[in-house]
Amino acid sequence: MQDRSRLDLQKEESSSGFLLWGIAGLGAGLAIGLLIAPDKGEKIRQNLKKSVGDGLDHLLESVENSLEKAYEKAVEDEKAGEGSASS
């Protein structure tokens, strides 16, 4: 049982690391884009606003999915605990 929880923890750590690297990549891409952008300032600000909005939407979706999985796991663990307690 302990090995299973260790694997679950490793999966959570790798998915959160992936998310952090994704955010870092988005930031680096935006910075490079701003440095070499041929557009006017207003156009750049509009694109930046859209990109940040899209990134925040994706982040929110990822957080919601993680919370749902954590809740489902907690319910599963609680049911498993009830089953072993009544045995």
C-alpha cells in the first residue's frame, strides 16, 4: 500500500514540475517575442494581454483538474479505510 502512495506522490510531483516548466517556457517565449517583435506597441500589448489570459485560463483549468483528482483520491481512500475498518 505504501508503494502505491509513493508512486502517486511521484506522479503529482512530475505533473506539478511539468506545469512550472510550462509557465517558465511561456514567460521566456513572451520575453523573447517582445524583444524581437516588429509590431507597434499597442499591437504587442494586445497580443500580450491575450497570451496572459490564455495562460491563466490554462493554469486555472490545470488547478481545477488537480483539485478534482485530489478530491476523488480522498474519497477513494476514505471508502477503502471504511472497508478495512469494518472487516
